[in-house]
Amino acid sequence: MNEKAIYENNPLHGLKLEILLAELVDHYGWEILYAYLNLKCFDKNPSIESSLKFLRKTSWAQEKVDAFYMYQFKGLPMASNAQFELPPRDRIVPAADTLGEPAELSFEDAEQLKAKRARKAKERDEAKLSGGRGASRSRSYSHSAPTQRDDDPWGLKKKQPEQKPEQKPEQQQEQQPKRDPNPWGN
């Protein structure tokens, strides 16, 4: 099987970014695209030309728009984990997967999606801090009560001066050097 036949079922195969973006804007409008994708090129003075310029320079943003096109606008089922790791234009869509109708999107759904994403991000961050799945190997500091060893990991607490044994007042006066009232007078 040649490589062209493998990708023919992918709706992005041979589709120019300009046509893809025009279809999305015609169907959903700039406001919905911004609400779902959170790309500023869809919010501040949006136009096809300026959005294309940004998307062509920014591969992660283009992949985000491509995935939105495939799974929201074309109604394909979500990709397998192995295919999900690939950029949307390189994904192989099984012949059994057929294109569906564009999803009905609303601002309320977009707000729920943002809340869900924020919740998942918070869970990932907490997992990293607690040393759970996906945590880096570097030492992480939690916001819980510090242990004996971690009570000042960054050295921010002021160090207390060493306590000297008590001396008699006569001894204290003898040890203190005499100060010149005008040190710059010489």
C-alpha cells in the first residue's frame, strides 16, 4: 500500500490551511473559535490573513486548529493513543471511520471545557508536586508543613545570632571598642 492511500481518509489530506480556516470561520465564527481554541489571533482584530500568518509560524497552534477541524467540524471519532501522538495531518484515519456532521458548539460548552481543562491541569500539577505519575525527578516542595530537613530549603529565614554566655557589666564595657565620634575627621 502506498503512502498516499494511507492518508486519503484523513480530511486534512491535501487541504490548504486557508480553506480549512475559511470553512471553520464560515460555520462557527471567530467568537466560538476563540472560546474553544483560546488563540488570540481569533480574538483581537481577527482576519483570515493575520490568522494564517500566525498559524503558519506556530506549529502547535496549527495542530490545535487541525485537530479541532477533524474532531469537531468533521465529526471523526477521537484518534487512538498511538495516532494522537502524531500531528493531525500525519494521522491515519481508519477506512471504517466516516465523517459526521459538525458539532453544535456553544459558549456555555466552551466555559465548561475551560473549567475541565483547568481542573485537569491542577490535578497534573498536584501529581507532579506529590511525586505521582509524570513528576520530574527533581526535588519538589509541597505546601504542607515542612519536615525537619526542609524547614528552610531556600535559606530564606534569618539566622539567629549565636548566644554568648552572660558577662558582668564591667566585662562588657571593657570588650567594647571605643568609637571615634567623627570617623571621617582625620
